Amino acid sequence: MKTTQHSATATAYATSLLDVANEHQAAQQVGDELASIAGIVRQDETFRLFFEDPAIHTADRLAVVERAFGNGNASPITYNFLRILAQRDALKRLDAIAAAYADLLDEQLGKVEVDVTVAQRLSPEELEQVRQRVSAALRRDAVVHQYVDDSIIGGLVLRVGDKLIDGSVRAQLDLLRQQLLAARPTGSRA
């Protein structure tokens, strides 16, 4: 699930970028580009270390950004944003900024991230039914991520933000066990 707390710096950069992207009706495109670039940096250790190494001069980072993205490989908004990050030695925050941007964009679009944990993988049709029910209950467009954990035995566990709804068989059995233990007579022998 991607909904998390972001640093104030990442949120500030993401908010500013989203404001500019909205002015140009390019919020989704910029979000897609930012996520793609952050993914490349995350997967390529050399690229990531280049962005993070304090010994590398700002001008060198800026030159790499200009060569990589100044040739139309990114929209002008994304390219200019990457240049600003390079000039401020903030490229090392790109992954956090991209995550904050994605969350802000989802919120703007009325989407909510939902983790669904089940004992056995749901079929696409079943997962869509869960998505529709959760969307209706939350009155927002649910983006569902499915996880499998056979220890829950059956049912499902939903996580929306910091809220957990445990409808698993394991949770029901644990509750029944607690109730039985609480109702046990306390040592009155005749």
C-alpha cells in the first residue's frame, strides 16, 4: 500500500509540482513520468548512487539530467522539475517526492488505496466485486492491492490508510477463544 506519511520536504516539492501540472492539465502525465523515472533510479544502483553521492558536483548532476531528459524524454514540466531538483541537490529525494506526488494525485482524483489480504488468491471477478463494495462503502474509487496470507484461514482483512478491518476466520476464532476464556468459571469447587 502506498499511502504513507511523507517528509515535509517531499510533500512540499510534490505539492508544488502538482500545482504546476494542474495548471497545464498534465497532472496524470507528470505523475506517470515521475513514477517511471523514480522506478529507474530505484532499480539502477549506479544511477541512484550518482544522485545521492555528496562528492558529485551539482553541475555534473544537472548535466546528466539535461542529457537524459532534455531531449524530449520527459514533458517540459517534469524536465524542469528534475533540473530544479538537480540545482538544489535534491535528486536524492526523488523517490520520496514521487511517492508523495502519487498520493496527492490519488487524493485529488478521489482514489483510495486499499490492501486486501485473503487466504487464497481471488479471481479477477472476485477482486472486482471487493473493489466495487469497498468503493461504494467509502464513496471513493478504491485501488485494491491483493495479498495472500494462508494463516488467516478464510475471510479477508482490509487496510485503508491506518484503519484495519479484520474479517478473517482467524480473527473470529481468536475472539471466540477470548470469550470462552473470559467465561471460564474461576475455581469454585464443592
